[in-house]
Amino acid sequence: MTAVRAVRPLPWPRTVRMRLAVLYGGLFLLSGTVLLAIPNLFVGSTSTIRAPGTAAAAPHPPGYGPSLAETQHGRDMRQYVTGSAVALVALVALSVALGWLLSGRLLRPLRTITAAAGEMSAAGLGRRLAIRSSGDEFTQLGQTLDDLFARLEASFQAQRHFVANASHELRTPLAAERTLLQVVLADPGADAAALREACEQALLLGARQARLMEALFALATGERGVRQWEDVDLAEVAAEVLARHGEEAAGLDVEVAAGLGPAPVRGDRGLADLLLDNLVGNALRHNHPGGHVRVRTGGSPGGGGHVEVANSGTVVPPEEVDRLFEPFQRLGTARTGAHRHGHGLGLAIVRAATTAHGAALTLTPHPGGGLTVRVDFPPGPAAKAR
């Protein structure tokens, strides 16, 4: 059995520039060959053509060779073919050289893009290609890559900001626990009551860490996207969420009113529950004693369904609305009840779950304080198609 030998690559670099140059030369060779062949065909057939009314040429007498005119004609034809072939070869070589130069000039923006993209890294995404605006495909490619680099830079900055904030939020209770235990252990007169109080405070700090880990897990779940589409009624999910938060609302002295109309959508029930749980939880915790929370669900005019949560509370400046959707961003430090140590992840989780469903999120601040958050889910078939 004979072994299959691998095909060796061509000895010259198979670049786009080389291919274009060879293509130019090949096309010129083909067209030149056709142009030279056409006159040769006509010249070769002139001996069979005579004008009307003229006598046919007499045949050569036996024993006599071709005439002087025919000999001269054959010599001229050989010189013509030889000269044409030499000129064609020279012109093909010239066309390849000119094609090499022209293709190099045309591909110069591509080399600029390749070099700039190769020099970029996660730490240096601020550089832009800045290709001259000539309206060709390379300019469009450069603009597309500049937009991509801008999005990547914003994503890396957001990631670094998120990691820094998460590290700070996790490090703060750990440092507090360590300090608390060190102070108690360094006190030689600490009795059982002091130790008990220190343990209770350590448990509270541990509970804060647990809430942060749960919030981070919920955020990761929302950003993961919908795993399996199913029929979900937002009214049923909202009723379950309100039942879970009933005791919390009573403890915070916040009145909760619900208007739950049918809102059938296609989505992930777990993510929908996560979205509504954070909306209602935020509405309760960012409130004041004697305040109110209104939860409504229903169908949307264009199909699908919507959920709307409105609450009283602190006045939110319109320019601060977009910032509230970023992780670890808080409008203020005031919180009601035992939840004053919020981590600022509630609306970030809501936005992640909303994006996963392809829904529209709208946040409207009230002049007198509080917010109205509305999430419009797309129609069932459109959501299913995603």
C-alpha cells in the first residue's frame, strides 16, 4: 500500500497581494493570446479567398517549389509570431509587476488594520484604527472594528469595576469579623456575655456575606440567559412573589396593593421569578415607613405581557436613572429595616433577566419620590423564535 504524500506548499508566500498580481498577469496572458490568435487565423485563411471575377491562381508546375512571394509570406509570418510571443511575454511580466504594485497600494489599509489589531490587548483597547474615510470596504471594516474595540473596552472596564466592587464588598465583612474577634480575644476580662455578643455580630456579618453571594449568583443566572422556553403567566409569578414578601412588607410598614391581570408570555419561569422578586424587594427596601408599593401585570397592546412595580420612597434624579442599573450602584445609603446594608445588585439582576427574555425595561422616577419600573415582554411567537 503506497503512502499518500502531503502536498507541499508553493515556494512563494501565498498572500492576497501575490494572488492578485498573478491573477492580473493570467488575465492579460489569456486576453493577449486570444488577440494574437484571431489575426493569425485570418492571415492563414487569405490564400483561400479570391475576389469575384478573378481567375484562380495557377498551380505550381511539376518540379517547381513555392514562389518568391509565398516564401516571403512564410518568413513574415514566422517573424510576426515570434515577435508577438516575445512582446506578449514581456507585457505579461509587466502586468504582473504593475499588479503587484497596485494591489500593494490597495491592500495598504488592510495591513494597517492587521498591524493595529495585532498590537492591541486587553490593557490597550483605547487605540483606534482611524482609517481615512474613502467609503470603500476597508473603511467600513475599519469603522466596524473601531466600534468593536470601543465595546470591548467598555466591557473590560465594566468587568474590572465589577471585580473591584465585588472584592470590596466581600472584603469589608471579612475584615469586620476579624477585627471583632481580635478585639474580644485580646480582652482578658471578656466574659460569656461579651463573647456571645461578638458571635452574634459575626453571624450578622456572615449573613451579609451570604446575601451578597446569593445576589451574585442571581446576577450570573440572569446573565446566563434562558435555558428553556416555556409558557409563563406573570400574574401567577407575581402572586407567589408577593406572598413571600408579605411578612417583610408588614415589618417595614409598607402598604402593598396588587392588580394582577393575565399576562401569558414565553420565557424562563425561574428568571421571571428572579426578576419580580428583585423588583418587589427593591420597592420595599428603598421605601419609607407608611409608604406604598403597587404591582400590576397584564397584556401588552402589541402582544406579550408586562409587569409594573411602582413605589414611594426617595426622590431619584433623572440623571441617576441609568446608573442604578449598574452593579453595586446605590442612590443613597438610607435603607428601611434590617436591609440597610444592600449591595446595589437588585436592578442589575432585573436588567440581566430582562435582556435574557428580549424584553424592554423602563424606569420612570416620580417627582414626589420613588420609581415606576415596567418590563414589557415580547409576544409569545417572537420570544419563542429567539
